Amino acid sequence: MATSPRLRRIRRNWQLYLLVAVPVAYFAIFKYIPMANAVIAFKDYSVLDGIWGSEWVGFRHFRAFFDNPVFWTLVSNTFILSAYFLLASFPIPIILALALNEVRRGFFQRTVQLVTYAPYFISTVVVVSMTILILSPSVGLANDALGLFGIPSIDFLGNPDYFRHIYVWSDIWQTAGYSAVVYMAALSGVDPGLYEAARVDGASRLQKIIHVDLPGIMPTAAIILILGVGNIMAVGFEKAFLLQNPLNLSKSEIIATYTYKTGLLNADFSQATAVGLFNSAVNLVLLIVVNRVAKRVSGSGLW
């Protein structure tokens, strides 16, 4: 019996199809199939009736969230914190990678890379514990250092104005080294002939960075920026929740922490799912818009 060209192609490359099948199965089972349960956002979920047996209520939970007095506070806190983190964290790994690329001494370069990369392996819980200890108003190193200059003790985590700075810069300290590795890999792929041409033309180090290095990593930077903007409303839950206390709640309460409290602590699963869906929809719109803008400006995009 004659076999189709498609079947012959599959038989000839079965190892490649098998390699792809494992991650596809993972995403299908653990990512896409559970998404069907998001239907409870449009239902009045009852444990006794189950997800599919519960009563349909349409967009009632979404309207309740939009009418909630804390709605704009949650959206503004989440957006400002995410935008601040994106603007602060995006250029620092690029600067670090460019600086390490210019270092001629291999031992110094590897040492700096190791020191900046190592915090990435520390868990968020440990980083938050270290942050709380360092910023403690009674025994923290930060207040001890300020005391040397006669500055009175400051309760950093008790003041809402400090929350965003603490969140963002502690996260940058933890992830900048890891993010710089991506840009260093992009720099290693720049054509050596361009460096040689720049040297022949008498370009300084700064001119070489501006005219050779930056254009070389621009496609990678555009992709990372698009992904960052696409997750601008999905700021990390763990750190915000762990750094949160009643004194800084006005700035630390974001959509992720509100969803956790509504869904798990108050057992209102339908309302929590509706809030999560709203958050994901905003991220999706931002991702599409930024991808389209990036393709027009730089020619690089996710699709």
C-alpha cells in the first residue's frame, strides 16, 4: 500500500517529532487543558455542583470587580510597580553586558559575572528575609549606616513611599546578572569583521559600543522588551506578598495579591478567576500592541 508524502516525512524524521512531542504534551496537559476551568469566572461556582454544573451568571463577577472601590487602586499600583520595574531593569543588564564585554582581563570578567549571577539562585523567600533584616529599623545595616551620619532610624517597610523602590531594586540585584547573560550571548554573535572595520576607521571604545555592539544586540533587546511589556500587569506575586504589611498596604496591594486573598483566603473562586482573566486580557492587548510597534520601529518581533 502506497504511503502519503507526509507519512513518509514523519517516519524519516521520527526522532525530531518525538523530541517536540514531549514539550507539546507538557504545555497541553499542564497549561492549556486547565485553562478550560477558567469558565468559573462566568459562573457562580458551587463546590457541590462542580465547575460545569454551577449556575451561569455572565459578566457579573467582572462588573463587581469594576465597581469595587479598590479597583483603580489595584490597577494603578500594579501598573506603576510593573512599569517602574520594566524601565529600571531593562537597561541595567545591557549596560552590565557591554561593560563585561569590554573587560580584557578574563579573571576579573569571570569574577564579576559570577558575583552578579549568583543572586539569581537565591530563592525569593530568602531574598525578602535578607531585605527585611537589612532594612529593619532596630537591627538593620541600612539604619546603622545612616546613624553614622546622624540620620535618625527609618522604618523603610512601614512607609508606603519606599515599597516600590525596595521591590524593584532588590529584584534588579537578584536578576541583573542572569539577564546580562542573554545580551553577552548576543554580543558573542556579532561579526568580528565589524570590530576590525571600526578599529581600522579609528573608532574609540564608546563609538564601537554605539555603532557595533548596540545594533548587534538590538533584536534581542527588542524581544525581551516585548515580553516585558506583555507581562507588565503580571508583576510577581511572591515578593509583593512577602514584603506587604498593613502599613504599606496602600502601595503594596496589587492585582496578584488581591486575587490570592479573594480566591484562597475568602474562597471566592469565581471572583478571583474573573480578576485573573481581566489581568491576562490586558497583558495580551499590551503584548500585541507592543509587538506591532516594535516590528515597525526595529523590524524585530515575536511573530
